[in-house]
Amino acid sequence: MSYKRLWVLLEGSDDERFFEKIKPTFEKKFDFVQSWKYAQEPPKKTRNFLKSIKSMKSAYLFWADINSLPCISAKKDATKKIFSRRLDEDNIIVIIKEIESWYLAGLDNRSCKEIGISSFSNTDEITKERFNSLIPKKYDSRIDFMIEILKRFSIETAKKKNRSFNYFMVKAS
């Protein structure tokens, strides 16, 4: 049996915090699971890192928020243009709309009530700004709020409430 590695290339700290919560799911399938933040690096460094991942024959997934682009294929094209034409389109995971939508997707009605927000049946349209507007005053910071969400986060609930999260989970398993 060969040694299996998975790299997940993320934009930033909010993505990394989220990934750490769900990482144990992937550690069941892979011998080595690691994230790497690309947004703080020059694109050339990311391109070189992707080359090394491919040369090791490691699996990888590249997360990117859709932000204001009109569709998934436009985001994948834009990502490939910046980071590498050789970036496998199937390995680009487009988060709709932003990582904050994935955080909220994992909350059931009871968890929403516990943290002091309204519940959502679908989080596909949640933006960073909308997320920030939901933060109850009882939390000292945005990060505290995110940590409280992750304490209650359910992968199964999130797969039902956010189609890009569900796609990611299917793709990565």
C-alpha cells in the first residue's frame, strides 16, 4: 500500500481554522493531511509549490471563494490564469460564496439558537459581510464567534445546507 498525501491549499486563516475542524475526516483516508495558505504568498511561490505537490504524486485540493465572479467555471478559469494552467480544474474547489457560508452551514436549529442567531436552510448566498452582520454582541470578536460555531459544527448538516461544501466533501473522500 502506498503512502497517501493530501494537501489543501487555502486562502487564509479563516479557511485554515475551518479546515482544522474537518481535517480528522481526511486523516482516515490519507497518511498525511496538511493545509497551506497561498493568499499570503506570491503566485510564483504557489506555482512552485503546486509543481512539488505534483512531483510527489500527492493529492491536492485548491480552495477559492467565488466572490463576485458569475459562475464556478469563471472562478476556475481565473484561478488557473493566476496560479497555473496545469492546475487540474477538478481539484479546484469553489466556495460559494465565501468560507463563512460553510461555517454557518454546519449549524442545526438548536445550535443557531445556542449561539444567538437565526437558522438557515441554505447558506449558498452567505457573504463575509452578511456573516459579520450576524455576530451577536456577546462575542468579543469575529474569531470567538467562529470558534463557537466550530464547536457545534456538523459535517452532515453542512452537506445538506451548502452545495459547494457537499461537493468538496464528495470530491475529497
